[in-house]
Amino acid sequence: MNISHIEHLGIAVKSIEAHLPYYEQVLGLKCYNIEVVEDQKVKTAFFKVGQTKIELLEPTSEDSTIAKFIEKKGEGVHHIAFAVPSVQEALDEAESKGVQLIDKAPRKGAEGLNIAFMHPKSTGSVLTELCMPGE
């Protein structure tokens, strides 16, 4: 798999607004984008740290995967996202090596990225996202 860098770390939070002071006032980061991804039932906020981003994920519905994650595990690191040149090729390669996929094909994510997830049962218990700029 041809990974160029860690694209972002996803952190599940109950409230983006409640966490903004920590990231902006304590860490000195600037939130540059907040958006809602309707089909994923999530509100996102992004901060840039060098080439890597931090993505805060706030559920917009009680039945969203982020709400279920927080209910089960509490707030905290939800996933790691790696940048790849082709999400589909990376998925195909991972599947050929026995990795269980959540997504068999890329879908649209926040910031217009094409994304797909690999199941934590196959990735050392770490939810792993593959992403690339949307076309």
C-alpha cells in the first residue's frame, strides 16, 4: 500500500463547542473548517498540525456511529486516516491480504475526500480510514 502520510486523526466528542477552547486556546491551533456530513450523521471540525489534521467528530443523531462509539467507549481517539493515491486500489490490496473491510468502495467524506474504512478486527483494533482528494 502506498501511504504518503497520516491525513488525520479522528477524535469522537460529545460537543465540538466544548472542546474548541482546548484546541484553540491551550494548543494554539486554529479551527479552519466545521461542516456537517449528513449521511454519516456527524458534525466535523478540523485543525491542521503540520501536514496532518485533527478531526473532531460530534454526533448529530443518537443512532450515528459516533454516538454509539461514545456510548460504548467514551470520548477519545476514534480512527486514524492514511492518505493514499487510490482508495480503491488500497482497499483491493488490503482485502487480498485478508483484511476485513467496512467499505468495499470509496464514498464521500468530510472536506470532499473519497474515504473508506477497514474493520478494526483486522487492523489491530484500530479503526483505519483510507482517503484521497475527491474527484
